[in-house]
Amino acid sequence: MDDRVLLAFGLTLLAGLATGIGSAIGFFARTTNTRFLSAALGFSAGVMIYVSFTEILTKAVESIAAVRDPTTAAWLGTAGFFAGIVLIAAIDRLIPSYENPHEARPLEQLRECSAEAAAAAGMPERAAPAAGGGNRLMRMGLLSALAIGIHNFPEGLATFASALTDPTIGVSIAVAVAIHNIPEGIAVSVPIYYATGSRRKAFWLSFLSGVSEPVGALIGFLVLRTFLSPLVFGFLFAGVAGIMVFISLDELFPAAREYGQGHLAIYGLVAGMAVMALSLLLFL
């Protein structure tokens, strides 16, 4: 059990810190590779949706059924699923739409907005601002970092709980979450870079925004382990399924389509489901 806990934390940490990859892309990529991002985000959505309905929700109901009758277990599992959706939807509603890192914006658009804000503040592009000159840009970047941090708490718990239950599922979820964290890293790093002129500061703020993912897993583990039972675990696991389905439908797939590659987003979605199905079949 200790080895599995360490593996679950490790996977959650790697998934969260993928924001650093997005940060690096924001500095060095000249244009957004819309085809790759569209397919990759669709793939992540496919993985999450498929595993949520075929494995996670099923195992949640089975766990509850160990201590309750099947009908009650089905009702509680369903309630947990929708409770997870309500939780992540409430978090999403608290974040202003522009600062929300899940509102897909190509790299070029972020740079253009940042450059315009820099010019309006009377500072040259990519130069360290005068005192107070980059407030608007810093606000954009810092609020994006805060938004990512808030979102990553339940995402971290979802990744951790998945890996703790089944390492095969955990690896798949960690990869899917890591892919969807890449655009988030871009959303944080580009405005902060234009506000400060410092790649180092932008990179570390973007990188650290992903730390909330393993922190969310750690807090959830410490709080729940004292009274973890089949009933609690089943309800929690059903909530994890709801969180991941909402993230897929509200964030990942819409973002994939907004990058302008609608068919690739669908192909990526189907490919993600197929890869997830194959991996589960191979480990039966």
C-alpha cells in the first residue's frame, strides 16, 4: 500500500508540473501548433470520459455495494458523481472568464494582447516595466496562476485517487491531465513575461501553479485516510468520475475545437477512448 501511495503521489506531481512545459513553449514557440493541441486535448478528453464511465464510476458503486444493498449503492454512486460535477462547476464559476486558463487562446493572441497592454502601459515589449507599469499584465498572469491552482486541487485528488485504486488507470489519467496542463502553463507565463521581462520569473510562477495538484492530493489523502471506508471511498471515487467528465466536456473538448481543428478534436477524442479501452483490456 505504501508503494502504491508513493506511485500515486509521483504521478500526480508529474501531471501538475506539466505546466512548466507549457511555460517553455510560451517562450520559445513562434506559433501555436493548433493541429497538435487540438488532437492532444481531444485525446485527453477521450481518456477521461471513457475511464470515468467504464471503470471509475463502476468501481465506486462496487465499493459502496460492499457495505450497502445494490440499489442504495447505485443511488449513492450516482449522487457522488453529480456532487463531483457540482463541485468543479462551482469552482469554475468563481473564476472571471478572461483570466480563466481554460478559455482557449492561441499563443499569438496571448502575445498580441500582452504586447498591446505593454504599449498602453508605456513600456517596450519584453522589457522590464517601470514601477507599476505592468500591473494589468501581472494581474492577468497571476489570476491565471490562481485559477489553475484552484482547479488543480480537485484534479490532483482525482489523479491521486485513480492511481491509488488502479495504477494502470492512474498512469492514463496522469498523462491526460499533463496534456491539458500544457496550455495552462502558456496562459500564465506569457502575460507575466511581458509584464516583467523575466523568463525566469514567468517560468517559476507557471511551474509553481501546478504544485497545487499534488498539494490537493496530499490534503485529500491526509483528511480522508483517518475515516476511509468502502462507503466513503465509493462516494469519493464517484465524485472523481464526475469531476473528470465535467473537465472533459467543459474545458478539454471545447478548447480542442476552439483551436480550429474540429475533426482532429473528434479523432483525438475517439483515439483517447480506444487507447484507454485497449490498456484496460490488456491488464484484465
